[in-house]
Amino acid sequence: MRPGVRLALDWGRARIGVAASDPEAIMAFPVETVAAVPDPWPRLVELIEHYRPLEIVLGLPRNLAGVEGPAALAIREVSIQLAGFAPGVPIRLLDERLTTVTASRQLTGAGRNTRRQRSVIDQAAAVALLEEALRSERLTGVAPGELVEPSTAGEDDAR
């Protein structure tokens, strides 16, 4: 297992759930929810600078059959922008199927009213995503997900 802090982003149209791991990559914890509009980048850059992550895991939405639709395409575009705002930090896309459902069930099981706490669900979904990434690396010894290859055009657009 590679040591180092990881950040996970559960990117939605309205909110972005953020989670981090400890430096030993043993556990994931919620950080905050960032508003996706009008401009999430200043706050996300602050979080990246604060945590100095080994990598960033970004949830890739696929349908239950594993097919990528318009939401996945949008996240792929976001991943290129993110690479421009976090130069030198690898961005990994990880299948996020059911992370929000899992997070909602866990919060409901803990007695939390999920309708009133959507931002908490976004953070919990980011934690679930990061826990899956850590579990996968622990089991396989390989960094999880698909590495984003930043394009020159994407970096220029982000700046």
C-alpha cells in the first residue's frame, strides 16, 4: 500500500462531496461539501493545497449495467479540468455505482434524516468512494481506477 493522503470527490451538479484519507491510507473521513456552482475551483484548489494528496479519486458515474452516459462524459471533462488545477497530482476515475445509495443507507441506519442533509450524503458518498479505492489497492497492490491523462488543451482551459 502506497503511503500518502488521498482525496476523493463525489461530483454532482449542485454539490461536490469531499473526503480524505489519513497519511497511512488506512481510513477515509468526510471533509466538506463544496458548492458546484458557480465556481468550485477556488475552494477545491485550497483543499488540494492543504491536503497535498498523493492522488485524487473522482467518482465516475456509470449505470447499473456499467455503461457510461452523459454524466460520465461530463465527469471525464471535469477530470481534465481538475488535472489542470492540480498539476502533478494524479487523477483517477473510479466507478461510483451505488456510492450515494450506500451512503444514504448508512446515514439512515445511523438515524440521520437524509432529505434534510443532502450535503452530508455527498460527503458520505465521497467517503464510500475513497474506502473502495483504499480497499482495492490493499487487496491488489495496484492503484485503483483509471488514470486520467491530462491533455495540453485541458490544462490551458482550466487556467
